[in-house]
Amino acid sequence: MTDVSSPGLRRLLVTGASGFLGWHLCHKASHSWQVHGTHYTHPFQMPGVTAHRLDLTNSKEVESWLSQLQPDGVIHTAALSKPNQCEQEPDLSYQVNVEATRTLARFCSSRQIPLVFTSTEQVFDGESAPYPETAHPSPINVYGRHKYEAEQILQQLHPQAVICRMPLMYGLPGPTSQSFVQGFIQKLEAQQPLPLFVDEYRSPAYVEDAAEGLLMALEKGVGMLHLGGPERISRYQFGLLLAEIFNLDGASISPSYRAEVPMPAARPADLTTHNHRAIAMGYAPRTPREGLMAMKQTMKDFSAASV
């Protein structure tokens, strides 16, 4: 493993660096930090980032490795984040989503290292949106319950840490991960049926904005922040907007309902969140239209640069 750290810069650890959010976060943070990113099942390479394979569920290994790394800040994005998988593999979900967080919280607290934990809007039941940071969690699936338990552990062990509840996110794919948008685009381009829920609402965020929000939280935050986007939108509405902006035929998009699609994990109906605290600190998420336009422009820039 080659250490690509830049001397003089503070050292940031990003767990889950090969994931969709983690990869974008590492890319953005590498301009101002020495970034060290962990992965487990998906190796990755990124200029300006040192990659490490680490089993976050092995607490002794993690604590020993952290003692050697001595990070100046930690952003914990690693998670088992697919609700259906968590429902089917609850023991694995507990080890990854709860116990790994406990290990990081204990280590960072003992050394007063700033820590940001990425939780989820799924700690809510979807019945009382929009949710402010002060709303009491009431998760209805294993993923939400485990993330809420991790939040409580973090608040107990490391009260100075920041908990960022993350929304549905979209953006360009990383080398080993992607967002739901890529699947939408593939089906629209192939003119395959794309049924989307009309009765499930979210406040999605462009992943570049979410990454900026996490770095802001590391520098300025304390307590609880919601990093959702500024608009409430259904998946069906989002799909139509995507087709419009990317000049794709949206005729294959059809309305569907959650009750028509049986799944292992219960799906909250409306997880719209208030992000007023984060906005007051400088968080500036783009609307779905603005975010998709930015994504489209970046794709054009990449295409032009490769010619």
C-alpha cells in the first residue's frame, strides 16, 4: 500500500470510502486533508487518497490500526445500508451498523477526535413528516432501528460527535458504487418499464452537496444535523424530472404503490426532513432540478475531456 498523504495537512479518516457517499466525500476532502479511506469488500484507488482494507467489525484490529493512524478527524460512512438486506441479515447489520460505530465512538472519545456519523432518515416511521432534528425516532425496519441504536451509543460515548441523518442521495457513480439514478437512466435509455412509487416521499440530496455538508459538520457541527435536500418529492416525480433533464423518453415511467411491491423491510411513506440547523451553518443543498442539471453538466465535461 502506497501512502499518498501530503505533509502538513490534517489527517482525515473516511470509513466506507468505496461506497457511493464515501467515494465522493474522499474526492472532495482530498483537496484540503490527508485522506485515508477504508474499504472491506470493494478495493478502490483514488489520487490523493490512501486506501486501507479494514474489517470494522473486528474491534481489536480497528483500535490497534487507529492508534497507528492517529487521525485528526473521522467521518464514519461505512454501513450496511440496504434495508431489505438488513431485514434478512440482522446479525450482520448489528455488527456493521451498531458495533462498528461503538468501536469508533469509544476510540475517538478517548482521544477527543472529532467524529461525524452518518445516520439515516429511516430512523423515522414516515407518519409525521417533515421531521426536524428534535423529532423522536420511531423506526419501522431493522436498518432504522440499528442506526437509531448507534445514534444513542454515540451520544453516550462521544457527546461532542456530530450525527448527520442522510437522505436519499443521487449523483455520478463511483468506480465501485452508484446511486439509484443510474438504474433509472439505464431503463429509460432501453425503454424498459420503470414503475415508480407515487406514495413514497423523500427530500433527496445531490451527493456533492451531501459531502460538503459532512465536511462542514466536521468543522462546525455538534449534536444532530439533517442533511436532506430542500424539496419534498416522490420517486415518480423524480423519475419524470430525470427524464426531462436528460432528454430521455419518460413514456416507460408508470405510477406504482408501495403496497403492490412486497419487500422484506417496511418502507416509510414520507421521510421528508427539515434541514434548518444545517442551512444556518452554511449547508447549501441544491433542488432536484439543480442537482440533476449539475450532474448532467459534469457528465458533459467528462465526455469532452476524454475526447
